[in-house]
Amino acid sequence: MDEQMGQIEIQNIGKHYLNNRKSPRSSQDHDVLQGGKIDVLNNIDLEMDDGDMTCFLGPSGCGKTTLLRIIAGFEKPTKGNVYINSKPVTHPDASCIFVFQQSGLLPWMTVKENVGLGVRKLKSDEEKNSRIQEYLEIVELEGFEEHYPHQLSGGMRRRAELARALVINPGMLIMDEPFTGLDFMTHMKMREEVVNMHEYFKKTTIVVTHDIDDALIMGDRIVIFSERPSTIKFDKKIDFPRPRNFERHPELNKLRSELYFMLGVPYAV
Ligand SMILES: Nc1ncnc2c1ncn2[C@@H]1O[C@H](COP(=O)(O)OP(=O)(O)OP(=O)(O)O)[C@@H](O)[C@H]1O
Ligand SMILES: [Mg+2]
């Protein structure tokens, strides 16, 4: 299988939406509806190296999902360009970018069939089956091949979805709040799994999270966006060795307090 690269260049991206609504959706929208126009992203410049995991943080509604959709080719920017491996993004390309969704599994297909969607282009059944099995083992779902999504726990469903993403071997992975709705322990376990997976596969990965600790434990880099119209407010490489631990790395703890403060919480809890 060819090794896919995942180098991303975001150049001067701007995005506004034209809104035809007569009245704002919420009182918060009053200040941003100027003649029905919502300015979301403003002059975003970012370069992401192949293999890096970058975590995006920022207030709700600042445009993180919009930026991910632009990178993945689902949405056109109002200005600027995105280049993946030096080629401009014009449309979605699943072999290049896989967007990890919270409920991306097809409910009428078994785990094996869902993961198999990623290898349907392979000719031999033997090769398909061995790839599916390999990835189900990686996410510790062996024995659940014939289960349907509704027969799995929330954490198992996310792991199946992760296997489905990785089996495609895309150049990069995009994860928009991948741990939302998981209980605390499943969240911790799944986070560890994503970190291990990243250490192993070294895919270029973007993770949007509202959880500062997730970003500090996972990211090779943390990017924080401002309120809308969003600009980059903070951008830092995080090169602490993994597995990371706040007690073992006082510097990480210090950065944690700074980020909490920056995001409007006066002290880290
Ligand atoms: N298709 C659309 N049409 C009009 N406005 C939109 C559209 N999609 C998003 N928006 C607006 O763009 C802004 C940014 O939305 P976006 O979903 O990117 O925010 P976000 O940072 O991902 O927020 P959250 O953290 O809550 O997920 C919001 O004000 C939203 O209302
Ligand atoms: Mg979002």
C-alpha cells in the first residue's frame, strides 16, 4: 500500500456566511449579523507537518468545524486556499482525508462490514479479511465482528469507527470532538488509544476539543482560536515525551494553567 502523505497548508483563509434570516437565532448573534453576514474566519494561516497531531481549541461558535470542513473540501472558503501535499483542495477526497464522526457507522451493517467499507477496493477477499481483522485487533474489537453498532457500547462504537478510518490508510485524520458524550473512564481510555495509534501510525491528525487536558496530553501542537471572527490567538509546539503526565512534567502543568486562563477560566481545576 502506498504511504499517503499529509502535509497541510492553510493560506489566508477567510469565511463568512450570508444569512437570510430576518431575526437572529440567538441574542448572541445580534452583534455579528451585519446585513445578514456572519464573519466566521479571518486571515487564518497555518502549516501542518506530515505526521503531526494538532489540537484546535476555541470558544463555541468560533469556526473550528467550519475550518475542518474547508480543509476536508466540504466547504469553500470565501477567500484564501488550502493545499494538501502542495495541491489545492477542491473537493472531498476520502482516500486523502478521513473525517472521524461520532456516529459514522452504518447501523444496518455489522462491525466487520462497516470496517470492510474502507477496503472494498481490494480485489481478494483474503486480503480484505486479513486487513479488517488486523485493524479490529488494533482497536481491541476482535470477537465483535458480527455485532451491529447498536449491540456495542459507546466506546466500542468509537473504536470501530477508528478502525474504519485507519484501515483506509488516509494521509490524514480529522476528528471533531471525538470524545463528546463518552463517560470519564471511556474518554480516558479512548484518548490513550488515539495517542498510541498516533505514535504507531504517525498520521497527520487534527483534533478539535473543548478539553484543555486532551489537547495537552495528545497534541504535538496546540492552536487556540479567538472569538468570531476567528483569528489564531495562540500556537505552540508541545514536545513533552509521551505518555504525558501533569505531575511528572511541572512545565506541562504550568502551561495548563496558562491555557485555562487564556480560555477564560481563572484557575485550573
Ligand atoms: N451553513 C451555515 N450557514 C450559516 N452559518 C453557519 C453555517 N455553518 C456554521 N455557521 C455559523 O458559523 C459559526 C461557526 O460555526 P462552527 O460550527 O464552525 O463553530 P465551532 O467553533 O465548531 O463551534 P462548536 O465548538 O460549538 O462546535 C457559527 O456562528 C455558526 O452559526
Ligand atoms: Mg464544532
